[in-house]
Amino acid sequence: MKLGILAMAATAFLWSLAGLFIKVLDWNPFAIAGTRSLISSLVILAYLRRPKFHWSFPQVASAVALTMTMLLFVSANKTTSAANAILLQYIGPVFTAVIGAWILKEKARREHWIAFVFVALGIVLLFLDKLGNGRLLGNVLAVLSGLVFSFYFVFMRLQKEGSPLESILLGHWLTAAVGLGVALFLPLPVLSWRAVGAIAVLGLFQVGLSAVFFSFAIKRIPAVSANLIAVIEPVFNPVWVFLALGERPGFTAIFGGVIIILAVTTASLVNARKSIN
């Protein structure tokens, strides 16, 4: 349980690098998503060496859910504010609690529900100064992204007795095919050392290495716990931007981040202790 929690925290830590490196990468979103997934698939393939595809429902469903999450999130960012897209996607833990109870029979515990309240408060504070009205279509796409992301956690958890990493590999292959296919009809990305370095970090570490950590974590902790821990991702996003670009977060953002980290950490520790007892 403890190793699963640490692996999921490492996953969220790596996921949080996306904000900075996408910010400095002047490519269209489909080129970024497609190239990132292509690179990360090579990392996962090198780790697995001989992937085993049994084409079960959970394996295929996880791959499709991952692809839909990435493409919906990209589309949401194109049609609403980035803050709205992230905020609305991270209502996912509540979706996961409901879906997990239905499919996995893993009911959210009291500490999870309490954490949901504080996480919601923290996220609102985190983006309070940046939230805009956005567009209805983009906001709907962001909510759908959070919903599909929740199914992804649940379908991955269904493979806890197997190897869920193959699902991630399939998902990235599918994302690469769709993303790069659409990118062919958009302006070609400009290659530079800065762009190559940014896409390499995104593919190798932000998505590639994080996939290994995530597949390890989801086999050891409930889906709702994994999704809840993942919420620390938007906390670290502004930290990297501040360290690299000097964009200082405001007091409300810092306070919101502290609330999220405390809520997630407390819920994870309480859950781990109950599992041991």
C-alpha cells in the first residue's frame, strides 16, 4: 500500500511537468499529443520488452479511455481557458468513487469523502485568480475529460492481477495515430533545439516514465485513492513555471496548494493505516 501511494505521488509529480514544457513548446496541441505519445510508447516498449496483449475488455477499454482523455483535454484547452480545463477535469475523483463502487466494488471511505471537500476548496483557490467564464463547449469537453479519466483509473484497476502497462502502450499508440494524423492537416511544427528538448522531456519522463510508476501504483491502491493522489498534479504545475519562468503564484494559489497536499496526504495515510490494520 505505501509503495503504491509513493508510486502514484511520483506519477502525479511527473504529470505536473506538462504545464511548463507545453508552455514553452510552440506547436499545435495535436502535434504535441501525438509526438509525446509516440516517444513515450518507445519508453514503455523498452521497459516491457515483450508486451502481452490479450485484448480483454479492461485492456482495450483502458487504452481507449486514455486516448479519449488526452484528446478531450487537448480539445478543451482549445475551446476554453486552460484553468477551466484543468479545474473541471479534476472533479474526476468523485466520478471514480461512484464508478469504482459500481464496477470494482471499491467504495470510497469516509476519509476520501472528507478529502474530496478540501481538494475541491483547494483547487478553487489554486485557480481563483485565473478562472474565466470560458466557453460552454470547452467546459463540457473538460468535464467529459474528467469522466473518461475516471473510467481509465477504474479499467486500469480491473487489471490489478495482470499487467496494466500494456493498456497504456496501446493508448499511446492510438493517441499517436490520431494526434499525428490530425496534425498533418495543421501547420507543421517548427523544429528547434528548445522544441526538441521540450518534447523529449514530455515523452520520456512526463508521460513515459510516469506510465511505469502508474502501472505499479494502480495494482496496489484503490482507483479512488489513485485519482485522489493525482490531484496534486495541478499543485506542482505553477511551481515549475515559477522556477523556470519566474511567474510567481499568488497567496491564494499557494494556500490552495497547501490544502490539497494536506488533504491528499492525510487521506492516503489514514487509508494505508486502515489497510494494514
